[in-house]
Amino acid sequence: MIMFRISLFASFLLGIAGIASAQILSGNPLAGLEKIKDFEAQRASSSAPDWKNDNCDARPINPGDTLTLAELEGPGVVAHFWCTIAHPAKYYSWLLTLRIYWDGEEHPSFECPIGDFFGIGHGVDRPLDSLPIRVSSLGRGRNCYWPMPFRKSARITVTNESDLLCHAFFFYLDWQKHPSLPEDSAYFHAMYRQEFPCVMGRNYPLADIEGRGHYVGTVQSVVSISNGWYGEGDDFFFIDGETEPRLRGTGTEDYFCDGWGFYPQQGLFYGAPLADWQNAGDMVSVYRFHIPDPIPFKKSLRVEIEHKGAQNFPDGNGSGFIERDDLMSSVAFWYQQEPHKRWPALPPGSQRLPFRENNIAVGWQTVPDAKHSDAPLVVQSIAGATENKQLHFIPADDKAWLEIPFHLERESIGILRLRACHASDYGIYRVLLDGNMVGKFDFYISGLDFIEKKLGWRELSPGNHTLRFECLGKNPDSTGYQIGIDSLILQSPVYTRSSKIDLHTLQKM
């Protein structure tokens, strides 16, 4: 498998860019590497200008500012792009926009939130291991190997669309300076789209392209608005103005090469790095790269996918195949020769978030009103917590319990998350909300970190509520039964069909 993967990638890289040809010898994935290369290796990077004496090899980006990563003179091919980022915004990879302009064009051929381009939506960091994209370091080391030829110039930028300073953007852009490019070399394109929610009565449009080229991939991200399987929708490819789709699918998971739902997995051409889809509020990110099976078009290409699945109704009726109004976003990848038609404006960073977050309880602020078993309960100073303080409960055995009260002024719907400290002397606790169990968690890790725990999709009435923690013991490697609470977070989608809360209310949260 490893030899096949390297051989296939070498063939793809050389073939799709049209730069050279290689004779791939049977059993030798490095065949052709020994041949003399007719290009100059070049690099644009964040290396410190005074690189002999300075190790500040990154660039900050102020809120609203754009950093130019490179301005390259062709002919050339961008062969590898790597970056890693230090940004305090929680969903920073949704809020940083990557753009590429080929040959002096006014409107970019590549416009996408940086996380979605690297295969993971929802603004989260996750590892991913595919052929053209690889993300390591727990989702923080991003690598792209899509070959990107250009004839005259390439301008590559990233814009910080958050309201916080991006402290450090590290990058490498490895590219090849060529004497010339073959006439059939095409330009790489990546376009982001979103519908929050999907528009009822029509399919979700993945791509609408004019020109000649070939389609090479899709990333899809979904937030479920209701319980049940969202992915019965078929994919359709309308090629060169055809009124009937030449390529017709059999289901969303089928298009993404999976079966019977999505399950966490990754591979060369398809994968599901994020695959929660059974309940309202769950999130999915999946990818399909058409590398062995690109889809050519001579005049145009329209790609659509249905947003259909299972749905249960309050009256007890339901359907296994009905339109769903989930929150969907996507990235389409293709190559084409002619200048692309102008796309719809990219939503600004704040509008790319499909939910709003509200701290409905801050741990250290609840200490005076909290109830607990006979053990110390204190406000602890600790970096990384809200205002660098947390609720710290320090029991000596597994008989401990703790109750945290909180109050809501209005009805609230969304995913409830507990942000809690994890450390080497922390215990295992059952968590109950208003007397109902919502989770059981081991708060032990060998180091120290704040980690969010999902407590599920909740519809909370106005008034007083109680979050109770009951110690169940400790991890064999833990040295104690402690627990540290930072905050209780309600993550509410920007759209919900529930009659108990409206969109205007959610957008204020």
C-alpha cells in the first residue's frame, strides 16, 4: 500500500500539472526521480529576514488585515504548501481566509477558509491523512500537495477575519520555476460555499463552473438541525449544459465512498475525519478527491447534492427520505484553463460560524453558591481558564459530590458543553443536569489542559438549573480525585425550527 501510494502520487503530481513525464517502473515507487529536472527549486516562507540572528520565523496578522504570503513570477508550479498557526480565536481556521490570484486576475481562483480547504470544517483542528492533503500535530500542521501551475504570476494571501490578533502564521510555499509550461496546463481552483440552512425546494449547489477543465474534489461539512441521518441525498453532475445529470448518485455517504452512514476513517481519496450525525447538533466533515477519476468538462459543469434524509415529527410520523434544513458548507476543487466566472461573495468570517456560543456559567463565579461534600472548594488561579481562574474541588476519596447552580433568563436550545481542566491528579465523575445523567468523564491526563466535554443537545427552560458531579473513582494512573471547572457553554445553531426559540434570539446569544 505504501509503495502504491507513493507511486500513484508521483504519477499524479507529474501528470496533472503537465510538467514532465516519468516511467514508473514496477516495484520502484521512486522511478524517475533520478532524471535531471529542468526547473529551479524556490521557496517563499515566513523565515525571519535576519535569519542568521533572529528566530522569529512567523508573521502576526492584526484583526481585519491581510498578509501576503508570496508574490511569484512564472512560469512556475506551487508544489507544496505548509502552515501552522497560533491564534487565540476558538474557531480560527474558519476565520482565516486563504486566497490565490493567478496571472494578475482581479478575483481569486482560490477563496476558502483555511480549515475547510485542508479538509476539516467547523473551525476545529483534526488530523487528516489523504493523498493531496495531510494534517498532523493534532490538526495544527497543515500540508497541501495539489500541484498549482501558473504562467505569469501567483499572489497568495491570508486574511484574519476575526476580532483577535493572529499571533503567528508560519508557512512554507515550495514552488518550481520553469522555463515554460505545456499548453494544456490548467489552473487550480477552490471555492467555498455555505447555506445556513439549506434552501428548501432545491438541491445544494456544490459548484457552478464555466470553461474547460476537470473536477477533482469535494469537502462537505454539516451541522444537523434535527435528530436522524441527514445523508440520503444523491449527487448530480450536469456536464456541458446537459439538462439531465450524466453522473447520478445513490446517497451522500455513497458519493463520499462510505456506506450505511459515516464512520471515522481516512484514506487516499476519501474519508470522514469528523463523523457525528445521529443527533441534533452533531457535526460531520467528509472529503472525496477525484484523483483516479477526475470529471472532465468542455464548456461547463454544475454539481449538486440533495439535502435529504430521515426526519421524525412531533405528531409521531416520520420519513426516511425527506428534505432536511441542516446547515451545510462545502469546498469544490477543480482545474480549468479559461478565467473563471465571478463567484458569489464569500460570507465574512463572523457569518461563517453556524452557531453562537454563550457561557451560561463560569466555574469560579459559582463557588460561593455551590454545594458539595466535605472537601475543600476554592477559586484557583490557573492559566488558560476564564480570567485565569477556575472552580477547584479537592476531595480525598471517591465519595465526593459537587453541585453547581446556574440561572437562565430565557429558553435556550443547543449543544451543552463543559469546559473542564484535566490533570494528573483528577478523578472520574458522573455528570447530571437537573437530576438526569448527561455524561461520565475521566478528567485525568498526564499533563494539564482544558478540554471541552459534550453534554448533548439540550432544550433548557428559563429559571434555575443544577449541574451535579458525582465521583466514581479515578484512573489507575491518576494520583487524586480532584476536578476543575472552567465554564458551561451553550452552543446554539444560528437556525432552528423549534417553536421555542427564534433565529433573532439565537443571533443575540
